[in-house]
Amino acid sequence: MPQNQSDAKGSSPDPNPKGSPSPSIDTRCVQAGYTPGDGEPRQVPIVQSTTFRYDTSEHMGQLFDLEAQGYFYTRLQNPTNDAVAAKICALEGAAAGMLTSSGQAANFFALFNICEQGSHVVSSSAVYGGTFNLLAHTMAKMGIESTFVSPDCTDEELAAAFRPNTRAVFGETIANPALAVLDIERFATAAHDHGVPLIVDNTFPTPVMCRPIEWGTDIVTHSTTKYMDGHGAAVGGAIVDSGNFDWMAHAQKFPGLTAPDESYHGIVYAEKFGQAGAFITKATSQLMRDFGSIQSPQHAFLLNLGLESLHVRMPQHFKNGLAVAEHLAQSPLVSSVRFPHLPGDPYFDLAQKYMPHGGSGVVSFELAGGRAAAEKFMAALRLASIETHVADARTCCLHPASSTHRQMNDEELAAAGISASMVRFSCGLEGTEDLIADIDQALAAI
């Protein structure tokens, strides 16, 4: 199987393989990941097959021993998936990557790939409710504990969260739905000072608006279900590795990468596949083998269609989000508005640093009338729809306290920056004036 997406058959992160200057992010969205040969399909082919045929058992044995590149079972890898993963690598400036069945699977794999029973994770408290639940409850049952720190914590508070058994730091570029902006550079410095990688979920801004690796992030995850797909058509996730973290320099912390894997004939991933290939190879050959959370080739194909227009869609999402945030901030029925690029927002300076050209189209706001007002507002919307979804071509909204974050108690909700009256409003690609008109008539109904 391919151990590095840049080496995957039929795919190349560089759409200009002849050595010309590196293409823009716009060109990468359209062309990276797959370069057809003479007479080959222009579109990424959907390899809709569970298995792959070989002439000899010896050849297949080489694949199982990770001694040769190729494919033998789609539960682990598939050529369609690898081509699309290669495009995401190119967008993020990463060395290797893989697709997963969902963003939740991506975050779990990224963490579990370097954690085991007795490990510890430091995480921002301002994360998606499902991710909080994964860390605080599910992984805790597996013997992996987590300490949650405010994204606004002091350097001293952040340093105090680390333990000798800490194996990773986790955060979201723009937190869902609190919209707190992670100080990536500061969290990366703290992680590296303690000999562990920083893992960042970059779902909301996407690499079009922010490239966390350029600020010191080691592993980047995505729920590709959101803006990357952009049309609510395919659930999926992605993990990409910068290739910058030196696993062997901290060998005692990461035995899964630096000690022999007896389930794969004693392979030492960091030695055999190097700093750039070890993490993704282990996640593919071990975790995907055992958990099977693969993205279907059909979904990968749809994801690629979304990626081809990502650079065009993100500016419009942001334009609508900023206009809606500015409009809501003027309403007496709205007690507060959260949008990182709105002047006066507590994360405005960080947003300008990490995302100078804009972030996402998601706005979070609180209504003065509390939970009841939030429910009335959403019920009155006509253009926007109530959905357990976000970051879509169509505008949608959600009441986090009673849906995505309903498993949290009041203290946990407060730590995540969520109140009972908060509404998460995800601006789609509709006309700006139409969105504002819909919001005005819904506010009038409270």
C-alpha cells in the first residue's frame, strides 16, 4: 500500500510536476492530487471495488508486509481516496494524508494513533461537543485521560496542564460553535516544549483561509462533510501529517511509531517510512485495518467535486457571515454576537493574524430573551433551515445547547463558551440581502 500520499499511484500533490513554481491555492483546489496520463480519465476515477487482483501470492504478500506499494483491500486504502487525500495534502502543505469515514473518525484516529492506555491529552475546552464527548468520556473509558484548558488560558496555565504521560495537544482553529480562535503558534510552542505534537481541527476555515502547519501545527484534521464537500452530500474526514514532528527524538513517548509493531512483522514505522511517512502509514495499516473507518470511493469522488470550488465558495461564505454578524450586532433583540472577524470580537486580533483574508461563514449569537427566544427565532426562519449540520451551501442554524452539546452539563457548556440562548447560524451561498431579510422577519416573530 502507499505509505505517503505524494507517492500514491495515480496521484501527485503537485499539479505542476515539471518543476514549475508552486501553484496557487486556487489551482491546487482544481488540479492537485490527480494527474491523468495520456488517454486516461480527466476526472478522478471512482475505483468501486472492494478488492484488487494480483498474479502471485508473493506479490500480495509484499503488500501485506508493507514492502511494496499498491492496494489489496478497500477497507484500508483505495486509489480514489488516495488521490483526494493527496489534494488535501497539497492544500494544507502536508507530507502525507488519508481519508476517513467522518470527521469524528479523523480526530479519533489522529489521537489514538499516538495514545494508548495510560496516555494523557491536553485539549482546548472550546471544541465541538462530539469531540469533547470523545475525549472526556469515550477515550477516558479506554484509559486515555484529557485535561481541558481555556483557549484564553495563560502560558502558565497551559504549561501546568501537561503531565509526564501527555502525548498530544488538541484544538480547533475556529471552535464549533463558540468561534474561539486558537492561538496556534502559542499552543504549538507549548506542545513542542513538552515533546508532543499539536493536532488541530481545521474544518471551519479550511486551508483556503488558514494553513495551521505554517504556524507550527504537526497534524491537521478535517470533517470533510462541511465546507470541503460543501453540499451536504457526503460524510467524511481527513488527516494530514506535516512531516515535521521528529518521532524518534521522543521515542520513549511514542512506542507505537518508534518500537517494533509485532502485528506487522516487527516493523518500526519511524525507521522504515521516515518522519514524513510514519504517522499516516501506521494509522492506515494498523488503525484502519482494525477499525475500518474508511471513506467510500463514491464519497471521495463527491468530496473532490466540492474541493474543486472550495476557493470560490469560501470568500462568499465569509462575506455573508460578516454581513450577518454586523447586522445582528445592531439589533436590540440580540445580546451578543460572536464572529472572529467582527471588530470588537475578543478573537479579532488572532483572526487577523491567522486568517487575514477571512474565516468561515458561521456566526454564533445570543438572544436577549434566552432559550425561549432562541427557539422562537429558529421556528420563524424561512430561508435558513434547522439542521444538525453546518458549513453548507445552504444556510442552516442550530441551537447547540439542546442538540450538538446537549450531553454537556452547565459547567461544561460554560467552559466551551456556549449559553442556553446561543444560536449557531451558518451562512450559505445565498444572496446576502436575502439572509438578512430572513433574520429580520424571524427576529420580529420573537
